[in-house]
Amino acid sequence: IARAAKGDRTAARELYDAHVERVHRIAYRISGDADLADDLTQDVFVQVFRRLDQFRGEASFGTWIHRVALTVSLNAMRKVKRFHQRGTVLEDALHHAHEDDGIEPDLRDRLKAAIDALPDGIRAALVMHTIEGYSHKEIGEMLGIAEGTSKARVFDARARLKKALGPHLKERSNG
């Protein structure tokens, strides 16, 4: 980090390589658009390298850079007001899937629509915890909220998803 802050391109490339995949995944999960996620990833690293001297080491570098990724992505989405208007083709999402999840396409589409309909902060906490695997403490640090607030947001998101998907799940179990 210190070498990269002093202009060492090799060190900067090592930092980039170590974090680019997860930064892109966060940008993609927030934007729902692979091309926009590419642009956001570039924006994140421009900001990171401009502000590298501001990294104080109070949290891990990974936590810091992912917080920048989340902030850049959420701010970009607010500017273009695309949270509720996006429509991602399932095939575009598959390049981020780790393995086949076995979910029926109809249920997957309904789940995606229900997640997209969640308010920004609730959706961000749900995605970061459930999909990205961050702890509530890490989410709190990245979003600037209390750990308990992160837990409450994830709980709220799950309750909203259960309510939104309840009729579809009952229909499937009765069929």
C-alpha cells in the first residue's frame, strides 16, 4: 500500500489484481449491468489510487476498498435512478454465479424482482451479507452503520422477500 501510494506501478497492479474481482462483483450486484459494473470498477480504482494516502489502516485494506466500491456504486445508481428500472438478462448474471443454484427460472426471476424492489440500504445489507458473505460488523464498517442496524436490515429484507414470494411459494407447494 505504501509503495503504491508513492507511485510504484507494480505495487498498484498487485493491489488491483488482489481486489478487482470482488469490487466488480459488488458493482455488478448493485447495478445489475455488466457494462456499468465495468465502468464502476474503473471509477472505484481511480478513487482508491487518488486517495491511497488517506488509508489509515483502522480497518483492513480489503474492507476499505470494498466500502469505496459500495459507495461509488450506490452513488452512481442514485444518479441514474436505475435501481427499479433495470432488467438484467439471466445469462449476464451467470458469469458471476459460483455454481448452478438449482432454482427454477421463474422463481429466480421473482426473487430478483423482489430484491430489486427493496430500499437501497436494506438491499445493500442483504446482498453484502447473504451473497457476498460479509459479517454484520464488516457491513457496519463499510456502510457507516451499527452492527445491529446491519442485522436489522438483513432481517427486514428477508421478511419482505418472504412476504413478496409467499404466494408463489405456496402455489409451488400446492402444485
